[in-house]
Amino acid sequence: MHIKKIPNVDAIRGGEKYSGELHLTEHHIIFVFPNILPDGAAPQPNAPKTREVYIAYPIIGNCVFRPCPSVTGRPSSIRLRCRDFTFMNLNFHDEVHAREAFEYIRNRTCRLGSIEKLYAFSYQPLKPEKPFNGWHLYDPRAEFRRQGISTKSVDRGWRISSINKDYTFSPTYPNMLVVPSKISDNVIKYAATYRSRQRIPVLTYLHSLNNCSITRSSQPMVGFRGNRSIQDEKLVSACFSASATVEFNGIDAPVPDTVEPSPASSQADLSGESFETETSDTERMEDELIAGNDDNNYDSKTGKRLVYGAQQSNLIVDARPTINAVVMQAMGKGSENMEYYKFAKKAYLNIENIHVMRESLNSVIEALKDGDISRLPPNRELLAKSGWLKHITGILDGSALIARQVGIKHSHVLIHCSDGWDRTSQLSALSQLMLDPYYRTIEGFIVLIEKDWLSFGHMFQQRSGPLNHEKWFVVEKDALAGSTIQPGDSDGRAGEAFENALASAKRFFNKSRNNDSNPESDGDGIASPPEDPSQVKKPTPSPPEANEITKPNEISPVFHQFLDATYQILRQHPNRFEYNERFLRRLLYHLHAAQYGTFLWNSEKARKDAHASERTRSVWDYFLSRKQEFINRDYDATIDDRQSGRERLLFPKLSDVRWWHQLFGRSDAEMNEYLDLAAARDERLGTYGMGNMPGGFSSPPSSDTRSPRPPPSPQPQPPSMPTSKSVLTGVESAHEALTPEERVIGTLKHSASADTPGAFATNLAKIRDGVVGLEIGRGLFGTGTGESGNGSGNGVGLGLSRSGSSGGSDNRKGAATKGEQEMADMSTPSGDKETVGLA
């Protein structure tokens, strides 16, 4: 292996300066420096004379080269910001060496041209990894057999279909699909044209105790004409028509005899009074909004309200903000018209798209960016403005809502966003993590990622960009490179504010021409497959390398957010997970390091076409060969639903979401102390206020309850954690779609909702103005009403009033103002902190 060695290099990391030698290999930057013991430390026998820090080229997120002529006496520098939040500044005494190093790094990072030149294709496993083959760890038939579905078992309402065995039906879906038993493949073929990318509703999880399901799909192709599909309606209805409990099917739940159903899942133990004391304010409002005025919540004979959990409330979850769904309707897609799905309700969540999430993480990086040269704590104002914790809280809130519907309300849930591979994967995987203890084991968590992320087509290559991008490598002009960066200095870039302003201006003037900045496409740009290959003119085939090029506007921390949300639950329930925090941190490192082939492709089909299992190693080889390093020593595998803290169900405490400080390379105090202090202060104020109310009372501590649900959230919440606002922004049913004048507007709405009476005309006007600028709306607004020929003009799939004026003109003006701001926001384009070895 050829190694380029550069002596006399100073590395600054965490405000500390180290002098050593820089080694540049084909796949890594290696900084070698003397192993100097701290003052007073006793020397250890056989201690290495040198230490090494490895940085894999693909993990570099930003590289700034500051040349400085040697005659000035100031060193040239290369400043690295890595996607595992490693920050390092390298100072070179020789400008020629610095320039050679920069070009060497750039050529092996963003100028490879093909993923086949990444380290994964030449990596030779170390001896401990050789006995493992992580590519064969996940067997979909075995996993669904564990859930109770197989050709040899009793029919639980589901069957395994081979309609996608050669990936021609839906190239981004797995080759094995689980669909309702009563639905034939012929019906599925017709239903496929109604779902974006032919990603039809299919099963991902069946609850072993109550036979309730989680299915997932992409958005329907409703459009302004209010299109419908009888086959899709039959398919969704069949997904929601399985028995409410396993015992109705004559199947014994596969749990030990000593285990009884969780009190949270047992109707007998859920009196209305006890439930009220165990549910947070946000959860209670969400449940009330979903329940609404549904007649199904009352016994037809007695007229009494049914006990919570004693009736089904099947739910279609649209992860998008309502206004975003309306935007997609202008593009021929949209959301279900609940007039045709009368067997369920629809809940809109407020989870933002990939562009918003990318900018949020960029703001976090800005708050941390001086972590190489300074010991100062991160910029807390920027951390708060980033909204990162708000987004994590929202994802957890939506996932908990789904888990409650399945595990407590014994109901079925269908999840989708736009294309069903980003937010849908987050919500599906996290809700299963809350429902099923198996996924809290190392093996189960691997299966969960393989199933809901890898096989269901999360676009890892597109979202991570392992081939990097030229724009992430910057050579600063001499005028900007006049100062030397030393430990404790600030960045010193006088032109940075101007450059940021200029970049914002460019985005503003170019956003109407930028086809990649689709405000609600989950980031699937020109590289994505066409909606209907038979109707779209096929472009000239491009070489595989063209589809592997990193598109910065499609990069987004979707999987990172899933790991962060998992960390939050693990942190709050430290003895309920077999794996530890470092397991999650190393998984994020290997997401970007390109040492293994697991995360290098966008779909199961792409991995098979590339023969990934034959040409690369699986990332699970790394974790399984070092399993003892990732075992949680506090793990308690006992599942006993009669004992507090050992229940089957786990729910996050939304008021206790904190920064993942280990990932960001900072201490808990640096990242979270101000949040903890604010929470403690507000809890004291809340307790004082409640105790001084007439007939004062206080909620029982969470340790005294038998439910895994969190106690009421303190009000108000700490900065950047607005958990008093739910992620749920609207609920719609067929009854409300047909009688909009009776709609009760929920108190949880964040903005002008598309399902508010009179809002459709307002949103249509905004869309008309915005879409004309994007030149994609020609011919869509001829009538200006959005009514369809089949008479389904009541909101074209969003439960909207066709008469538009029933809500009143005063409300419409306020709705338009908020909606315009939200539309403007949507248009914005845009491992361990330790020595990392080759293993």
C-alpha cells in the first residue's frame, strides 16, 4: 500500500495542539504523533510509542485549504469538518506540502467518479470478522414468521406475494411483499398505478398480541382532478380489516406463560380515570383530536362512551405538514380523500422535508464548528435556532402516536409521506421499537434496519453522498488567509458573513428555476425513477457513474435522526436495550465511512444488481465480531407487563429530549446544562402553580404507575423543545369530508391547515402563484376551482369544503399569512471521538 508521508505537521483538535507526521493512503488520512503520558501518569508496560488518528475520506463533510507562502513564516492550513463531528485543523510549515496534501485528499474524496473505487471494494476483513456474514443475517421470511405469518401457519389475514420477485413491479420495494390474503395480485397490479413509484400499502409489522398491523406506502396520485382508485381503496380496507385480537383467530400469543398482557394494552385495566393521570398533556390532546366526535366511540345500546382502548380507531398517517400535501396535489399527487376511506381517519403530522432537516443540521454544525481550535462551549443560541431538538421531538411524538394506536387502541395504521422512504421509515421503525422488545436487542435492531430501511428502499447513497462533492472543498484566497489559526483562536474569516449573505441571495433568486428544490418530494430529484415508465419518455441511458454523483440538495440526515431518536429512548430507558450508546454512534460513523457495502446503494435491487454481498463486506460483521463492546451492562431482558419498568411497551418522554452530546464530541454539561436547569426551574414553577390551585393537587410520580407512559409534561418547556405543541396538525375522517360545516378545528394545529374550512381556496391561490414561477402548473388552473369530473370536489382528497367560504373570510386572511410563510420556508434549498482504526 502506497503511503504519502508529510513530516512536521501540527494538528489542532479540541483546542489541543499535537505535533507529528501526516500519512495519506488511498482511503484514509492518518495522523501519527508521539504517545506522551499526562503529567504524573505512571508509564504502562508495552505502551505504544505513537498514537494514530484515522479519518476516512468519505466522512469528510467540509475541507478548507488556506495557503500561505512559506516566506511569511505563517503556516498553511487544511481545516477538516467530518460528518461524524470530528473537527481537526492541520498546519503545514511548507506550503508546497500543504497544497500537495489538499489535492491528494480532494482527488480521493470527491473525484473518484464511482462508488466501486471506495474502500468497501478493497477492504479485507480482520480475523475476528471473517466467520461472520452479515449479508445473510436478515431473512424476511424468518422475520415475518416470527410475527406469525407464513404459508404453513394459520391464516392471520396476510399472505406473502411474489409479485415483485424480479423488481419489475416496484424497483424500490423489496422482492418479497406481505399483502392481505383477500387481495389478489391482479388487484395489486391495478392499485399500483395510484401510488407514487408503485409503492403500494404493504405490511411491515404485525403485533403478536392483538393482530393489529403497521403498513407503509407512498402518497396516492390524487391530483387536482380528485382521482381515485377502487383497487387502492380495497387494498387499504383489507389492510385494516384483520381481527382486533389474536384470540379471534384461534392463535396463541407467542409469549411465556408467566407473561400477561401489558396493563397498557389491557382494556380491563384502563379506566378513564387512571388513564388521565398517566398520559401527558400532548398525548391526551392528540388522542382526543383523533377520537373527535366519532360515533364509534359510543356504545350503540347504552349511549355511554367506550373505555379507551376498547374500540378500533384505524388511522392513515400522512407524515407531512398539511400545506405540503396540498403542494404535492398541484403536482398530480397528494393525500387520500377520506370520503373513499370511510373505515379510517387520517392524521397529518408536521414533520418537515429533507431540505429543512439538512439546514437544521447545518445550523448545529455552525454552533460546533470551532471545536477543533477552541475549548469554548458550543454556541447555544445557534443550537436553539437550529430546531434540531424540535425535529427529533416531533419524530418521536409521531412514532409514539402510531405505537399507541397499535399497542393500546388495538388499531391498524398506514404510514406514508411523499415517496415513503424517508419520514415513513423513521416513523415505522421507531414505532416498532416502542412496541416490540425484540427490536431492542442487537440482533433485532439489525433486523429492523434491514427491513424498514434497507429493503424498503431508503436512498442511503442519495441521502449520504459517499462520493462527496467539489463544493465541499474550498481554497481560500490569500486575502482571507492572512491569519494563522492557533489553539484558542476564532475562525477569523472576515468574509464569512458576506459569503453567507451572498449564498442566501443566490438561493432566493434561483429557487424558482431550481427543479431540485421541490418543497415536498423528500428530495427525490432527477435521479429518481419516473412515476410511470410506460408513459414517460425515457432519456438516453447514462452510465452507472452518473447516477452515483452526489447531489448536495438531496443530502439529508434522515437516518441520523432515526439514530438520534433511538438514543433518546435508550437514554430515558437505560435498562431496556441490549445495545449501548456507542453502538448507535459507531453505526452513524459507518453510515458515512464507506468501509462496508451496506449503506452504499439506494435499494435492495441496486445491491443485488451490484452483487454487493459478493464484492463487499456487511457492516454487521463489524458489530457482531465486537459484540461485547456494544453490550449495555444495565440491560434487563425480563418482560413482565405487571411490573413497572419492565413492560412490553416503551414510550418517550417528550419533555426530556436532550442533545446527543457524545456524538457531537462535547460534554453533557456543555450541551445540556442550560436545558436541564430550565426544565428544573419550570417543573418547580409548575408544581407550585398546581399545588396552589383551588383543591390543589399534584400528579403522581412516574415510578408509581404501572404504565410505561410518561408523566404530564412540565409547562412551559425549555428552549428549543416546544413539546406543548404536538406534531399532530390535523385529523380528517369521511364524516368530516362530507359535512365540513360540522368540523371541529383541533387545538393542536400549527398553521393554516389544508383541511380547515375555506382554506382550500387560500392554498390554491398560493399554489397558483408559486407553481407558475416554477413553470410546472401550465394547464392545471384552467377552471380555478380544482373540481373534478367525477364530482369529488370536496377537497380532492384532503377533506376540504368545495364551497370554500364556509369558514369565513376573516379566518382565511390569517391562514394565508401563515401558509405563505410556511411555503417560503419549504422552498429553501439548499463514529466515536477516538482513534479510529481500519476495523
